[in-house]
Amino acid sequence: MSSVIEKKCLYLSNFFKTAIEQNRLFHSLILYGGNNYLKYLLSMEIARQLNCTESGEENCECQNCRWIRENKHPAVVTISKIDNKTDSSLTVISEEQVNQVLDTLINSSNYHRVFIFCDAQMKSLSVEEKEKYQEYIDSGFCLPQENIEDKVWFPMGINNSNFSSVAENAMLKSVEEPPSNVTFIFLANSKDDLLQTIVSRSQSFFVGDMDKINYETSFFEKYFENYPYFDMTNALSFAKCLYSYQITKNYDTKYVLDCIQYYLTELIKSNYDNKVLFNIIMRDIEKIEESKKMTDSYIKEQTVYEDLAFYLAKKCKY
């Protein structure tokens, strides 16, 4: 696999690899979070593992693996407002694009077909963006479009502004009852950016990019000593701990929540073979994403922390 995937989300890649080996991969996936390059590369790695005709190892040179690395595989298709487009609109993924995808599903295929839905643009990167994204661009997977002068293909999350509700609704039947050997992957910044009917019929995974910042975890680790069990009697104490730490250090609420998310992500990395714990942690990471949205709604920090604490403590998750 790409070294950048191994570095940033090996636990997810291994999870998908195991699911593929055991024929348990869900037919519709939502990868959400802030780093769209990372989500796109992970999608391509899933497509590679699904179509590899040999061992599935990262350095496999079978024809399918080569094609996918070159972004030339006939059954691995990127759908965006600028990719695989025949109509004139360059502002949305159109109903026509979706119908073209659905038309291809009428015929059977010897390949496992993967359709990756995202937003994209050709963009000139700033110096800061080049520093941040160059490792993804040089990852070993070619992007859907070659550079145009100084502009590179830049993925973004789909939402109701660039993925029309008409097009989403056209996808519903196939997401509900997909043909065999077909996987849909939707890349979004938030699950809320997709129709709830799509979300409810898909399996969602938060894809974090959390190695650029030093996250502090020691101030709350004692509350996670028996995780996933979380003592209800300590819930308020945990919330007060988070708020006190934020005030003392003059940190942003989202940074404090990122610290917890980072801690749980590291916990996944050391326990990815434990599928029950993996699913619990992914749900808790998802809850932290919801807590971040609460801060965007100007809800008081204490309320955000208390809501999270009581969520963690409200039931035994095993």
C-alpha cells in the first residue's frame, strides 16, 4: 500500500483488507473527515485490494494493481463535477452522470467495480498547501487528471451544493440493492453532507489526519483506564476536567476534542484486530465529530463536554 496510507491510517486499511478477505466489505462506504487526499488514496487502495488477482500485497505488479495505480482501470471510476463528465455543467455531479454509472451496471463484469464519488477542481496550490499535500500527490497512486501547468487535481468533499439531490436520489436503488461485485465510495467532510437515506444504507468511517500536531492526552487518560467501560459517576468530573484544561491552557474547544479523538485513533492502531473494540471506537470518534459541530452552533463548552461525557458513560458498550 502507499506509504502515506500506512503512516496515517494503517488500521483502516487493515480493517478493509480483512473485510475483503472475508467477503464482508459493505457495498456502500462513506469516508468522512477533513483530509480529502487521504480519503481518495484510501479509496484507491480499497479498489486495488478488491481487484488484485494475486496476493494483495502493496508491491503487487498484477495488471489490475498496475492499472489502478495508474488510475486507468476500466472498473475503478472517479465521479466528480469535473471527472467522467459528458454534460456541460461543471458545478455539480449531475443526474446524467449518475445514470451513466447505473447504465454500466446492467452488464456484468469480470472486475469488482468501484465508483468513487467526490468533489474536485484543478487548483494552484499555495506554498503551505504544497507542503501539506505533496506526500499525497507523490503517493504512488496517480490522480484522475494530470497537472495543467501549475494546477493539480484537488479532491474535496461532496455535499448538497455539488452533488444534486436529484442525482443522489437516482443513486438510492443501486445503493439499496447493488449488483454483485460493485462498491460505492462517497467522500465527504461530514456525513450530514449526504442524504440521510444514503447514509443509512452505507457504512461510515472517520478518516483522520492527526499526525501534524502534538496532541496532549495525559490530562484525561485516567478516565479511559477501563475503556470502553466509562464510569457514569465520573462523567461530570471528566467534563469538568476537559473544561478546566481548556481554560488553563487557553486552548480551543476543538483542539481538546481533537486530543480525545487522537487518543482513540491511537487505541485503534494498537487494537485493530479486535473488531468489536474497533466498532466501538469508531462510534465514539463519530460522536466527537458531532461534538465539534455543537461548538459551531455556539453551544457552551461545558455543555459540549457534558454531552460527550454522558454519551460515553450512558451504557456498557460490550
